[in-house]
Amino acid sequence: MTSLPADPFARADAPDSMAELARRAAQALHTLGVTEPEGFTQAPGRVNLLGEHTDYNDGFVLPCTLDRATMTAWARRGDRRLRVCAADADNDVAVLSLEAALPPDAPAWARYVHAMATVLDHHAPGRLQGADLGIAGNVPAGAGLSSSAALLLSVGHALAAAAALDIDPVALALLAQRAENEHVGCRCGIMDPLVSACGAGAHALFIDCRTLQHRRVPLSPDIGILIAHSRVRRELKDSAYNDRRDACEQAARVLGVPALRDATLESLEAARRQGRLDPVLARRAHHVIGENARTIVAAQALDRGDLRTLGQLMRASHDALRDHFEVSVPAMDRLVELMQAAIGEEGGARMTGGGFGGCAVAVMPVSRLDAVAAAVAAGYRSPDGLPAGLLPVRPGPGAGTWPGLAA
């Protein structure tokens, strides 16, 4: 969702509370002539602490929800239409139908609403009904923090509530993934919708992307998380993402495994020595195999509150993303270097997301947050001369209903 289209971090220093999000969503619904919402639903964005480009390789990831979300105020209709007002797109209105294709002149954000409605309608034939929706969000868009998953799941929960559908969180996450894969056209993995659907405040979520088994990993209040946007535009992200995914699939075929999750560094080295795996594919596979191992150990380190070990793993992850997966850029390397130097040994920093720009994430004692933010503010400028966008975050609640304006 294009929640903040001009600058993903323009409002990062003054986030809306959940109650304020509910108020703005209700105002958007009022624009449609509905004075009293029947309910509210919300879904958070996420940041991935470790496990990059492993989800589509059936591997392991360690994301956590953000205290930033998309809120939907909803009211039932008596027909099969959806009227939707997006507060963060200047109260833009889209009129959609559960029985027709997306209108060609529909705004870009409406594609996600229509996609989620379509997969829900297929999931529960004959049960979905029309609704009026008011949507407001404060997940920075275009920054790799899963504003799209937040939108899909918030709308999904609203439409399910309006139709009195009881859908398991994992099932709803799978529907959101299907919506984005089949109807939006992005080959995203399961991580983003699953952590938004199943996450919980004060925890990260360790996910096995093959089995979808997951467990909560505690994040102490003494742990601080800082997201820094490099201000580097990610023009190459989509094509390069698909290239990396194709390379991983090719490497898995050469190694004779269903996915790189099943490969080992020993089998990779043997294939390389035998000339069966070209150097580029070998580098891509090396990152994924190593990243899976790092993510398992990172979850164990967080269980113990061991930021020193976590930091070592985050640094190794960034090095592999830069050297083996080759998705970092010099500006991102500089940003990570500044953050790491200010953190010291009690924590770590790395790029997060698809790569070629976007965000870095740092984990540290909460007492270091101000010093790390100050170091980045003083020492970093993008290639266009812009300062980094800084966003301290805490884990937020997983997707679901929200009590309303008084919350």
C-alpha cells in the first residue's frame, strides 16, 4: 500500500498511535457516508532480523512485527460491491466488485484490496459479502517493511469479520501470499504475511518456511531495534530479486535437492570442485546455506538474550549478502558500517530486505539507541546527499480485530 508515497520515512518521527489510526480509518469510512463502523481490524508491518532470501528456499527466517500497522474500519453492505477509501492517498476512493475484474482505472493500492477479496471469495464460495472500508496506515511504504502484507491482512480480517468467517491465522497468511503472487504479480515468500498474521508484541518469530511451523522468540524490553533507510531507490529490486530466485532454483537442481534448505556446504564444495556448479550459482547457494545455519543459531541466541552472538551473526549475514548474494550497494555498506561501529560488540547491523537499497536493521541494548542514531545522522549521506531515515521500533501485536476508537 502506498501509505507514504512521497517519502517512506516522512512521518517516521511522529507515528500514529493505534487509536489515532482507528480514528483516521473511521474518518475515511465517513467519507463513504458511513457514520458508524461495525468494527476495526489491523495488521502490522515487519522487519527481518535474520534470514534473508531464505524463505523462498524453504529455509528459516527470524522477523518481528513492527509497532506500525494498517487499520481498516468496516461496515457491511447488502450487495457484492466494495467501496474503499484510503486515508493515506488523500481519501482516494475505489469502487470494486466481488464479481468483476479490477477496473483498469483503479488506483494501485486498490489492486491489493481486490486481490485479497478475490482469494477470500474463492476460499469461501458464496459467503463473502460486500463492504465499505476505510483504510489508514503508518507502515512506511517502499522501504521493505511489508506495508503490502499489512494491507492485505488488515483487509482480509475486515472482510472475514463482515462475512462472519473464522479463518486460522496461518490460512489467512497463505491467502495473502496467494493474493500477492497470483493477482498482484509479486513472487513473495510466506515470511511477510505469516509474521504479520502470527506475530506478537515483545517477540520475534522463528519460522520454518517449509512446514510453516513457528515459535515466538522473546525480545526483552532492554533490546532496542533501529531501522535506517538508506534513501537509495531500489529500481533493480524486482528484476534482480527474480534473478536471485532463479539462481537458487538452478543451484538446487544441480545439487539434486528439492530446495537449498536441503543442501550443505560440503555438497556445494564438491559440486564446485567437480565443475558442476558455476561460480555465480555457487556464491548464491553459499549465502543461502550459511544464512539458514545463522538464523537457527540467532534464534537460540535471542532466547538467551545473547546480543554479542546475535551481532556476530548479523555481521556475517551482511558480509554474505554483499559478497555472495551481491544484493548490497556501497551506500548500504557504509550505513551498516556506521551502525556497527556505534553499537560495538553488544549487537549488530545488516541490510534487510531484497537489497539494492532500502533499509538496514540494527539490534542493540536499548541504551545505545540514541548514540547509534546520532552516529548515523552525523556520518551518513546517500548518493543524492540525503540523510538516512531513522525509525526506532518495538514489536507490535499480530493481525486481528481492534477494539476501536477508545483503544
